[in-house]
Amino acid sequence: MTQPGLPRPNFWRRASSLLYAKPWLGVVLLLAPPLLWLGVFYLGSLLNLLFYSFYSIDDFSGQIKYELGFSTLQQLFTSSSNVDIVIRTLSMSVAVTIACAIIAFPIAYFMAFHARGRTKAIWYVLVLLPLWSSYLVRVYAWRLILAREGVASWFFDTLGLRPVLDGILSLPVIGGPSLSSSYLGMFLVFTYVWLPYMILPIQAALERVPRNLIQASSDLGARPAQTFWRIVLPLAIPGIAAGSIYTFSLTLGDYIIPGVVGAPGFFIGQVVFTQQGAVGNLPLAAAFSVVPIIIISSYLMFVKRLGAFNAL
């Protein structure tokens, strides 16, 4: 009850007093809308996708049979062509992740330990500059660069290395008629497109390496190589793991680059796009979509042990 002569508190005053007395209530009110959105539209769609993978297509009518079963999942893992698609996509994802880590580490190391002031700002701009242009523009630009009459072929011809290029293109699996029609060309485009996502997490992890540890290592007589292998590299592993989350998952689910650059052969993203679009086989598309979810979930559990989430 209010005291005589004092104004009765209105709704907003009562709400303010309640939020002041119970701070956790304000946090709940702030997080409720995004969590509701995430739960309904994201997790709900994933559950719906999971249920569709247990349905099947009627061979006679071509309609979806809404009866739970394992025939579609069995088709996914028993068909040699489907298994080849999964292996092809997984192999490309692993290769791109390893290449990005090898290329990104020296750049991130230089940015963290040697670049200062304006030089570091310029390096940040150079790393982020490709992201300022459209993803599709970059992919189609690389298709022109890697074409038979493109810049890459001109470069090899100018240096008199055409036999080397022809020898590379004649290799099994990675070769093809031209770089733009080979898995090697696809690998180059994937590596270029996702490289900034590997550089920045590694650079952030190296920035957090205590400089006094490096000085102590030098004072105790360790050579620079010993300091790198025993101090710098172990402390940079969380950044490498964090960057690998981006490069691995983005390559695993991409369907544009394999459709524009590379040798014939479906990737998981292309199969999902084709099956749910032109073919209309939603159960098989859902079954293929579950494969990256399982792989990424397992990979996240692995990199969590390496401290990847601390470097994101």
C-alpha cells in the first residue's frame, strides 16, 4: 500500500523497480526474442529436415511417402555414387583447411609480431579487401583467370612453363582440360575465398601470446626455433582450430564454387540443391543435409578440446 499523499506508482515505475530488484529478469527479457527466433526457425527447421530424411519417395507416383523408415538413409550409404560424393566433398574440405592453415600462419605471424601501426592497418586492409567484393564476382573472376586462355595460362606461357602446366593438368584426379575445369582449380578458388577466415583467428591467437614467455625462453637459452615450436605454436593451436571451423564447414556446404569452377562431379551442396529443386526428392536432399550436420558436430567436439571456441 502506498502512503497517503504519495502518487500511486504506475506500470513503468513498478516494472523498473522489479527489474532493479531482479537483474536476471532483464537478461531473460533481452534474450527471449532471439532465443525464440532461434528455437522456432532454426532448430525447428533442422528437426523438420531430420524428419524428412526418414521419409521416402514412391517409385510409382514420385510423391513423398510420409512414413518413417530408413530406406532413404540406407540409399545414401549403400549407393556407391552417393558415398563418392561424400568422400569427394570431405576430401576437398580437409585439403582446403590444411592449405589455408599453411598459407595463413606466416601472414598472421608477421601481423602479430612484426607489423606495427600503419603497417598493421595496411595488412588488415589487404586481408579483408577480398571480402569487400561480391562472392559471386570473385568466383567468376577466378573462372576467367583459370580458363584455358586466361591469365594463369598466359603466365605459364610467358615463363616458358607450359609443359609444367600441361603435366599438372594430365595428373589423375586433380587434372582436367584446364585449370577452370579441374579439381585443382576448384581447390585454388576455395583456398583463396576462405583464406581470410583462417588468417584472422590465427592472428588473434598470436596477439594473445604473452611476450614475457618469449623473452623468458630467450633468456633461458632457447633458440628461436625452439621458442616457436614449444611456445608460439602450441599457443596458436586454438586460433588454427577456430579458423579451421570456418574453412572446413564453408567448403563442406558450398555449392556455388563446385558449380562454376572445377571438374564434373557433384558435391554435397550441389546434390541438396538439385534434389530439392529440379528433381524434387526432398527426403534424399534432407538425408544429404544431415551428413554435414553430423560431420560438423563431430568436428566441433574435436576442436573444442583444442580451445577453438576461446579464439573465436
